[in-house]
Amino acid sequence: MEETIPGTEAAQIPKQRGESLLDTAVRYAEERHWDVFPGTWLEAVDGVHRCSCGDAACPAPGAHPARQDWPTQATGSATVARRMWQKQPAASILLPTGRTFDAISVPETAGFLALARMERMELTLGPVTLTPARRMEFFVLPGAAAKVPELVRGLGWSLPSLDLAVLGEGAYVAAPPTRVGSWGAVQWACRPTPANRWLPDAEELISALAYACGRDR
């Protein structure tokens, strides 16, 4: 279930649980200055929700790009975003990484462990999503994909040994309230607020994340 973010200031996203995908996508572009693009959507077939891509075994039903040229489709214009979702109001909301942010993806259990540690360290977090695939995605400044492997090695780990991935240029994340098949909707674990408009650098979070992933193995 999507959470409601109180207040009326800019960067309060999303405004309310019942807000349409179109309005939410427009406000991601307008208020947070994130590029957005519409992905696939869910269609009811014989009472079962299937992905609009037509693949009955789709691994991310209703939550992946609908076009191969999606990087060129992504836009930071609220006007263009509105026009795209008016054509397909049920389309998922996808955000390309490697532009205004990268995302560090970890298992849900490690993510909550890291959040608790970061709170004790009084770190300022950016937005964090919680996906139906039981993963958490921490938004950080662009460039994380290039520096995280070396940062992890400096902490005594090898990246392949940890269930930790960095989404940078050429990748994307699904944004709330996008639904993924029958598994549920993407939610905010840490919601976008005026306080976290300025994203942390990966270097600020990687120690807690790597430690939590190491514990979670």
C-alpha cells in the first residue's frame, strides 16, 4: 500500500494514496526533477493480471520498459510526461538511473539492518524504495556505479561476494506506486522530502550497506 506524505511543500511525493499514475509521474518530473518514462502495464486476462508485453512468464509484469529505446524516451519535462501517460494511464512509472541519481540495491533484510545503523550514525538518507521482490534501493548521487566496487574492496569485501548491486547509466528503477504483477506495489521505505532533496554520496552509505549485506549472507 502506498504511503501518504503529509504537507504541501515541493518534493512531497506522492501527495496521496489515491493519486493517479499520471499525476504522480508528472510530479516526479516537476517537483523532484527526475527523468521519468512509462513502462509496461498490467492487463486482466481471465481474471489474472498479465504484463502488457504478452509474455506469460514475464519476470517483472507491468514494471519494465515497453520500448527498447526507453533511454531516449525518458524525460524531465512535466508537460511531456503528462502527454505520455495520457496515452496509457495504466503504464508503470520508471526512473532511469545514472542521470540525477544512481541506486544501490540490496536485499530487504540487509536494507532494514543498514537503515537502523544509518539512523544511529545520524546519516542523512536520500529516498529509498522497497520493492515487491523484497529489495531496497537507496538513491545516491550519480557516479556510484563507478566507485562502489573499489569502496567495497577497501572495506575488505569483494563485490561478487555480497548481494549488492549498483544501478547506474543504462538501468532504471520502478517508482511508487507501480505494481509488479500480483506481488504488490513498490513503496517508499524513506520517502522523498525537502530534507533529502540533496542526495548522499555512495561513500557515505556503503560501509553500512556492505556490513549489512555481509551479515545477511
